[in-house]
Amino acid sequence: MKQYNVTGMSCAACSARIEKAVSSVEGVTSCSVSLLTNSMGVEGTFPDSAIIQAVKDAGYGASLKNGVSVDTVSEEPLKDTETPLMKKRLIASIGFLIVLMYISMGHNMLDLPLPSFMDGNHIMIGIAQMLLAAIVMVINQKFFINGFKGLIRRSPNMDTLVALGSMASFVYSTWSLFAMTDAQMNNDMDAVRGYMHGLYFESAAMILTLITVGKMLEARSKGKTTDALKSLMKLAPKTANVIIAGEEQTIPIDQVKKGDIFVVRPGENIPVDGIVIDGETAVNESALTGESIPVDKTAGDTVSSATLNQSGFIRCEAKRVGEDTTLSQIIKMVSDAAATKAPIAKIADKVSGIFVPAVIGVACVTFAVWLVLGRTIGFSLARAISVLVISCPCALGLATPVAIMVGSGVGAKNGILFKTAVSLEETGKVAVVALDKTGTITRGEPRVTDVIPCSGTTEKELLMTAVSLEAKSEHPLAKAVIMYGNEHGINPYEVNGFKAISGNGLSGTISNEELLGGNYDFISSKLSISEDIKTITEEIAANGKTPLYFARNGKLDGVIAVADTIKDGSPEAIRQLRNMGIRVIMLTGDNERTANAVGRQAGVDEVIADVKPDGKEAVIRRLRKLGPTAMVGDGINDAPALTSADIGIAIGAGADVAIDAADVVLMKSKLTDVPAAIRLSRATLRNIHENLFWAFIYNVIGIPLAAGVYIKLFGWELNPMFGAAAMSLSSFCVVTNALRLNLFRLHDPAKDKKIYSHNETPDDIERSGTHTVIIKGMMCGHCEARVKKALEELPFVDSAATDHKKGTAVILVSGNVDAKALKNAVVKAGYKYIGIK
């Protein structure tokens, strides 16, 4: 996606006009314009000049944005340049408006004194009002320039409505002033007083001033919505201490190249992404991940730009610079999310495209109808002007983007990155979450879980045997044993004659003592194993752990259990997902026994085991029949599944390929961020609905009120000045409501609601393999045979093994599992169907 800066927009009608113009350029596949950030994202193959020219032809300005990198990031595109200018205009406008209101209303209503040359001279009072109103109009000429420019190009916008309303008041009042002059020359004082009451100069000036107040409040609030992005940009270091020709030199960050060696002292920010080659320290990564606890770094560990070196001196090698750094990628993701549009925004866009012309039409009809009904031109014009100035397309246009910007900013502060507005909206709608086991639910690396010494052997002796043997092994499980030994102060002996024997076995000698280590098959072929140990190890294996046996001089020392342990927050995260009504499924390539053990500990709804790396995508496609599906993974082999899912969620510590393929990236690698992301998405969507409701209901109620529809019913009549005030506040209210998202506690599950109920297997899901049907009412072997026959008559059941004691039927399935057909078969056989696992 290419991004452009856009200038000259004032409301949603402007952005809709630009989108239409750019979308017509040859080679453009999609275009989204953000009124909030004054930016545009365009996808396709096209020359930049064609895009810029299309925007100019539509009556606006455009320029290509620079690439996002730590050396080019700037707050300039987000800097609030409008508010200071509007503040000056507002102060000047209020100054002249106060004088105007004093002359027009203070004298007539409060009998306040006037200068002697005006006292009793209606013409001079009228001329003074006209001049003061004209000055205010000149001060706010931007409304007229942009408004009439849009009208000439047949793309009217909010400025057009304001300009028409203010100009109509001024022109009518000027005509009344001339008519009043003519009446005074004819000494018709009754007519003079009548025309005097028909002057609306104060309305012309008040409309412009109140709209400017609203615009300034809106601009200030909009500026706060980009605070998260601006705070990220402020993190970018400006210089780096690089070793050049053996000497340390401080150079600008944009001159750092991949492969450069740089040093970081305590209290300094790390300039670019790199690898520690020397030194130890603790790094505070809260700026990127939201995690406040410092992370220890030693040689070989990675460090990220903008994180804070807290304690030690380190030398690092630059690996990612410029726009490739982690910080640059985060800024790009947040910026892209703001530049894209959520599907729900299309509703507002369609309305905004026809809104302004429709309002102008309604104003004309209002004027004509009141004239036909016998009202004066002044009254009819006041109603038409009220319609023009109360209508607010801005509230419609801002309803979605402000919420998206604030929502994505809140996510970024908490280490949850939504790549697009679509992903932010759709994440909250997921009905199924598929979790990859290794590295997502579990730590992704084996750990020692149990140390079981045999009788006559101490735990320390068992560990000494195990660590000494495994010290020379390259097997992945060996690292777990060695790490556990180091943690418990075990210093291994030097093993002589070490051999890694085919069949998962190790052997060696220490001081003429023969050591053996390995799995059950290997050890049992060398010595006998007691029934007690067999029972213990079977239980260990049933819990998804791998038992390793160690022996010395033909006698078993004991067993050490190793497993890929579950992350601390995984069970809680899964519990929160299930409380949201989301079906949680674990995918793994492990065997069914190990997978089910992990699944039970984690608390998932279902386990799909024996899934090959290239088979995850097919499983996700089948799961999507349940509803919107999210895939959570971290490995390279997860990338196809992440892409095929409705929402792909990548664990931040995972492979770059997985992160690239995902829609949402979790920087902290905590599974509890998955329900947090869903919670934030739901809150953002709820906020958008509130904003759209306010924007629509405001116009639905306000336009008829301004047109005078309620005059006959309730006697309600709206002064154009109050209409302008209402318009000013409408956009401010929408933006302020969106800012409430900054207070949202995305890790608090207290208010979670179930929007789905997927705790049972769906009626139709392709899932070949073995499944367990829960059946109530079987009492004997005859019952088993009856149920078995009923199930095996189903076309998708290859075989069934029933057990009346357990109340189950284990079925082997090929093709689609039809839960309704299963239920009907069991019920027809005379038993109660409970469900299927």
C-alpha cells in the first residue's frame, strides 16, 4: 500500500469525492481516505503522478508520504497545524461578534446605550451590523473559498453548507437594509421597524464563529486520537554510538548500516535492532511490548530499537536498520490501520456521498414550503438556513476512523498490533480460535517436570548420572536435563567412551562405572524395570510427558520426565476465550495421547492431533464452517494457516514469516493477549456503533427541527444560531466518545459477554479420524451391540466400538461428521445422545 498526504478536506463528503476520483485511475485496485489523519492509502500498480493529479482534479492537494523508518519518522504529518490558526480566527471573530451582538441585540433587548451617531438612526445601526458581519466573514473566508469551490466542481461539502447558510443570511439582510433605507426615505417608519427585525447579520457572523469553535474543539480532540502514534514516533533514537575503525563515533541514526557494531551504555535507548555480541544487561521493553519487567540480555540475544538499556554496557551488531526495525514496523502497522477503512465505514461513506446535496435540496424545499404556507421571506429563509447549518456530515465521516485510530493506539500501547482497520473490526467477531500447541500454548522448549529416583538412589545421584551423560548429547531433550542440572548446582563428570546408540539410547563410563540413558525400549533391553516404575512412567506418559530412564552398572537410578510445559497464562487465556462463547481448538502434530494430555491441562474444547505442518491450512478451512475463525501461531509452518483463517494472530516472538502473514501481532507473546485483542475489537466496534447512532440520530432529529416540522406539533422553532451551535458540538461529541476507549481495560474479563455458543460439535464439519460419542442408557452387552449396529449403518461411520460401562462409542469416521444423524441414530436405537468429543 502506498500512502499519500491529502490537504483541503473538511468533511466526509470530501473523502468520498477523493476516493471516487482516485479509484477511477487505471491500475488502482483499492483506495481509502482518512479524514482523521488527512491521509490516503492506495493499492495497485500506477504512477504516483496519476494519483496526485486525480486528487488535484477533484479540488484537493496530495503528496507522496515518505517510507516509515526510525530515521525518517516525523510527527509533522500528525502535527495539529489547524488549531493554532483557528484559534487566531476565533479570537478575532469573537471580538467583532461581541460588538455586533451588542449593537443588534443589546440595544433592542436590554436598552443598552449606543454611540450618538447611531442613537435612533436605524440605517446607521444596519450599516454597522453589515460591516461587522462582513469583517467576520472575511476572517473566516476559508469556509467560502472551500465551500463554493466544491459547489462549482459539483462536489459540495460541509463548508458549502456553512457558506450557503451564512451567505444567505448576509445577502437577505443586505437586501432588507436597502429596503429599509428606501422606506425611511418615504417616512414609512412601520416598514423601517419591520425591516429592522428582518436583519440577520448577527446570524451570518454567529454561524461562522460557532462552527469555528466546533472545528477547533474537534481538531484538538482529533489530535488526541493520534497520541499513541506520536508517542511511538518520539521513541525513535536520533543517534547511535558506532565503532568505526576501532574508535567509537556518534553518528545520525540514518547512517547506521546492517552489520555495524554499536555500543549502548546504561540509561541509553538502543538505536536499531541487533544481536548482543558482548556484555550483559537488563532491557526495559515496555515501549514496544507494554511489559514493564526488564528482560535480561546476554551474548546471542536480540535487542530492539527504542528499548531502554537499564544496567550494563553492551556491544551489539546491527541486524535491522531504517524501515526494517521493530519500531518502524509497529509505526507502519498503526499508521496503515488508520489509513485503511473498516467495512462498517462503508455505510457512512454511502450516506456522506449524497448527504450534502440532499441537505441543500431539503433547505430549498423548506424555504419554498413555508412561502407557500404564507410565511414571510425572512421566516422561510431562517428555516432554510437552520437546515443548512445544523446538518453535519462530519460526524458521520468521523464516527469510524476516530474509533479505529484510538482502538489501534490502545492496542499498540499494550503490545497488540492490528495491521488494518478490517482486522480491528473483524477480530471481535471470531467464533472459533485455533491454537497451535508448540510455542503458543506451550513454551516451545522442553523442561524437566519430574525427577523420580529409585530406591537406594538420591535425587542428586540421579541428576549426576543424567547430566553427565546428556552433556555430550545433541538431542533436544538433553538441553532440558542440562539446564535443570545447572539450576540445581550439578557439575557433571567427564564421561569416557560416550556413544549415542541407535534406538534413543546413550552410553558411557565414569571411573569404570557403566552409565546408560534413554527411552523405555532401550533401557528395558539392557536391564529389568520394576512394575512400580512402569506404573509411574505410564502415568507420566499419559500426561503428555516423555520419561527418560538412567542406569548405572546395570541398576536403574531413576526416571526424569521432560515435557514442553504449558505457559503460565495459557489456561487462563483459554478460560477467558471460552467465557466469551468462543470455541477453542488446539492443533498439533503430536500423537493423540500427548496432545490430549496437553489439551486437558490447557482446558481447550477440542484437540486435533497428528496434524502435519502442511495440513493446518486444510484444518482451518474446515473449521471456518463453524463461523469466523482465528488462527494463533508462531512458526514458519503456521503461515499458510494464518493466511487462510479469517483472522491470523501471530505471537510476536515467532518467525518473521508468521508475523508477515498475520492480521494481528502480539508483541508480548502472551496468550492472554488473544482474549484482550478480541475484547478491544468488540469495544471498538461498540464505540463505532455508538458514534454512528449519534451521527444518524442527530441528523434525523435535527434536520426536521430546523425545517420547522415540529412548530405545529410542539411549537418548537430553531434559531439558525442554535443550529450552528448544535452542528459544532456534534462532531466534538463523536470524537470525545471515541476517546473514551483510552480508558478501556482490555485485560479485564469481568464484563465479557458470550456472542456465540459453540460448546458442542457443529452439525457438519469435515473431520476424519476417531471420535468419542457420549451415550446414556446402555446397560449391557446387548445395548452395546444395538448402538454399534445403529452407528455403523451411518454412511460416514466406518466402525464403532461401544462400552456400556464408560457410556461411550468410539467411532472411526471418514468424511463429514453429521452430529444430527448421530443423535437420530442413537435416539432411534432407544438411548440418549449426550454429545461428541
